[in-house]
Amino acid sequence: MSRLGDYFFCGIGGSGMTPLALIIQARGGRVEGSDRSLDQGRNSERFDFLRARGMLLHPQDGSGIKRAEQILVTSTAVEETVPDVQAARRIGAAITTRAHLLAQLFNRAALGIGVAGTSGKSTTVGMIGWILHRAGRGPTIMNGADMKNFIDVGSPVASARVGDGDIFVSEVDESDGSIALFEPRVAVVNNISLDHKSLDELRTLFRGFIASAQTVVLNLDHAETAALSVDLKPGQAVTYSLRASQAQLLASPPDRSPTGIAFRVKARDTGETVEVALRVPGRHNMANALAALSVAKACGVGLAEAAAHLGEFSGIRRRLEIVGTANEITVIDDFAHNPDKISATLETMHAFPGRLLLMFQPHGYGPIRLMRDALVDCFATGLHADDVLVMPEPVYFGGTVDRSVGSREIVTGIERRGRTAFAFPDRSACGDSLVKLARPGDRILVMGARDDSLSLFAHELLQRLAK
């Protein structure tokens, strides 16, 4: 890959595309792109930011693909019928995927830190990146979400940071199988559960991911993750836990608050104990923090220093992000979209009083079909008797996906388990229902992935509640 390559990103506003485009540009590449959301007038803040950075944006009609030396970058979801792809084929421009391009950059780094697992990747990457940044290591960070610590007036989009060191920290995605492209020196696996693939497929992918890593950071509190240690050499694994005494980093029972969580961490090899006070809530964030501390240790950052930097970490956008409170009703924006994430969100919210009103927008017909029973179970188990769930139909951006299982099937299963849930044809009807139901003391959670307009929906709810 040429340092001064000529790249065209199809879907440049996507959560995985934008940070990669920023890294390519910062390293001297020419970057242009298109996006369906741009054509539809959505997500204008992101596109204004990209334009301000000097990126030329085009309609997604193939008109931006003009030179054979351009390299078209697509996601795995882009089909041959997309005009940009057809234009590239016509003029002989090379086509690569986002994952292949990212893997090329990652694998060339002297110290590649790959963060994998079904849940917690973005937060863990943000924590690791912040620790290493504050420790003066100058990491390049590739995240799938905006890291609040790196947001400022000039950079409202902060899903990537280009450092001057030899460390590359990145999310690594198993959902499309691209995890197999990455060769980390430090591999992190937080957890393994159903999302896009069967457990048998996931086990194979994660075993391959850790096989060549020098250091493998594993969560002993998840059976699937802990089982990966069987194939590792002595000294290769660095383990952490909230309860397993054999872990190398062990957390104490926490002190919880609605906006944070505090606990002690003990290193088994040295006996050192440090206090950690996170500014993000939930036991799941304790696990993310332990993973980050384990990576920091592998990079030579002392436990006490890393813990202090973690105390400064302000979180990731759309991860239990409080939008605001109006008439004693709080609106929260959250990325939860698979059973593990949803269960973690519900457990965190129910640690404190207040009824929950939830809108969950599934992130696709394929995932909802695969996770149908698990989604029903996590909501039926996690919702309290007075909570209410509303669901619109899954996100659908076109294509040939099987749409035989939708939100109504999930809602029917939840109702049969004795919890209150409603299916609506669209998000607007969900919003009307939430506003009508809400009363002082309630907390409204807007949950879902793959749709940046969910945050706008959450802010609009807050405005309606204030009237």
C-alpha cells in the first residue's frame, strides 16, 4: 500500500469507515468518499467535519470514481449493484474492503494491540488508548465509536487518533470474519457470545486470532473466553476476573453509583493493590477496565499509573450516555444491540431505582433471526414487572436479506414470558408511545446499533418531554 495512495471510501460516514479514512489521510493518503446518508441529508455533522478536514465528498452514484489509480474501499455489506462498485469495475480501479485495509495498517505496526470479543470492544479500545496516550506512548487508535476524551471543539468526531509512536490499538471484528486478517502482538478477548455467527464459528475465529500473539489477555469470567487458554503456551496468557482468584488481575466487589463504579485491583504476581474509580457505570465496565490494565501492564505501564489514567477516562459516545433530564424523566442513549450488551445495560440500570422505558431498534434482520431466542430471554429475564419495551422493525438499508423474522416475533416471545412489550411499524410510533407512557422518575433508554440517527431520536425525545 502506497503511503500516498488515492482512496475512495464508499460509506465514508460509517462508524468503521470514518476513523480509517482519518488515519489514511493523516498518513499522507488522498481521501474522497460517498455515503447514502449524505445523499439522504442525514448525519450532517459528521460530513461537515470530514469536509473541513479536506476530504472531497460525492453522491453515491459512481460519479466520484474517475481514476483507475483510485482504490475503492467498501464494507463487506456493500453489494455489486452499488454504483460506486460498478464505476470502479468499469474503469479498472482496484477494490478492497475496509477490513483488509485496516489489517494492512495494523499488521505493519511494531506493536499491534487487537481488541476482540462480542461486547465491550469500543470501550476497551478507548481505555487502552487513553492510558497509553497519557503515558506518553503516542498510540494510533482505531475505534468504532467516538472517544469522549479526544473530543474537542475542532474535533467533534473522535473515533480515531493518529499517534507518533509504534503502537496501533484497534477494534477487531468477528461479525464478518475479518478477525482472521489480523496478526496482533497483544490480543484481547473480552467475551464470546451470539451476535452474528454461531458459537462454533466464533470459537474457530477467536482461536485463530490469538494463535500467533505474544500476549493474550483473557477474561476468566466467561467460560468461552477462559477456554481459549488451553491452547496457549505457559506465560502467554494474561488473565483478569471479577471473581476467579487464579486470575493475574482480580477486582474487589465494587462501590456503585449511577455515573461510575469504584473497586480495588490486585496483581497476583506482585501483590500490588490499586484503587480504580471509573467515571462510567456498570460491572461490565469493570471487566473492560481490567482488560485495559492488563494490556497496559504488557506494554510496560505500571499498574498504579494506568489506574490513575483510567480514572480520567470519560467514556464512549452512545455507551449509557445520559442525554439529559426533563420533568424528572432521564433519557439515555445506548449502543446495546445483542443479548450480552442488553443484559449488561439492564443490570446496570436496575442497580438504582426508577422504571425503565426502552426502545430497542434491532440492527438488522439477519442478526435478529440468529439471536431471536436469546433476545427474548435477555429481555424477559432483565426487564422488571413495571418496565416497558417498545420495538420498531429492524434497520433495513436495502438488499436481499431474509426479512421473515422481525420485531413482532421478539415482542410476542417476551409477552409470553410475562413482561410488557409492544411492536410498532416505525420509530416515530415508538417515540409517541414513550412520551405518552413517561412519568417523573422514569428512565428512557434508546438502544440499538448501525443507525447514527438514534442519537438524534434520543435528543428529540428529550425535547418533547420538556414541553
